[in-house]
Amino acid sequence: MRKHGMLVAGQSGSLRWSYGGQANGNISYFTQSSCLVVTYNYKERGEEEWTKVNERLPFTFTEQRLGGLRRWFQCLSCKRRCTILYGGTKFRCRKCYGLAYSTQNENVMYRSLTRAQKLRNRLGGSLCVDDPFPAKPKRMHWRTYHKLRIGGEAQENRVHDISENYLEQISRRLKGGKI
């Protein structure tokens, strides 16, 4: 909403969404200097009745080091400040809804692989960890490049070590007739 200028005081409007070409939801909003007011309806699974919700989502502000203020949402349940509130029956933070980041559900090898690929991508290289490590991009400090390279190679070595151990375990099981 911020990127589209919807969080400027005095702005109002509505957002609609659909599933399979069928309209299945909308929300009206009005932005004030101290909060975002949202109005919407929701229906519990298996219920016939719609419940109307009118919520005031307060903003909190922190001072920036070089001046100015940064605006945050304040979760109505836990009072934490957060950048994003997630909808459901109410708008709350990720912690209150018990949401996890996708990487929290990955095993160690895939988490290391994701980190290595992000570093390669940042350097403009291939995402394949078997390809040569990307060269230093123009305008990047050598110190930064070396730091990224050391981190990237450490993650890649970790992926290779874990893969090797896994393949050795499978090989032993196959030789022992346990599979």
C-alpha cells in the first residue's frame, strides 16, 4: 500500500480480489495521520453469516539516525511494531498468527544452498553452485567481494559436505541391504 501512495493521510479507497474469476473479497480503507482504518467482512468456514469488522490499525514512529521518522504498524494483540500486518479474521503481526518464514522449514542443506544462491545472484553469477564463483562486479569494493566470496564458498562447501555424507549413508544402506 505504501508503494502505491495509499498510506498518505487522507487517502481512502477499496481493494478487491478474486479467485478463479469470481470476486470473493474486498476491503475499504481510510488513512489518517495516526492510523489506518479498515472495514471488511469475513465468513468463517462452513458458516453462512458474514461478520463485519471495522479496525483502527495504529501507526507508531521511530526517529531515524539522519533525521526524519519511520512509520510502523502496531499489532493490536501484542503491541509490537511491524512493517506488515497479515489479514485473517483480524489484522495481526506474523508472530501473533504463528507464521514462519519459508526458510525456517528447510533442512540445513537447503538453507545453505539458498544462502549460496543468493550470494551468487547478488554478484551476478549463475545460481548453480557447481559453476565457477562469479567475478567481482564493477564498482564493488574488493573487501566486500572477498567477504561475500568467503561466505558463499563456505555455504557451498557445506552443501557439498552434507550431500556427500547423505550419499555415503545411502551407499552403506544399499551395501548392507537395509533399503
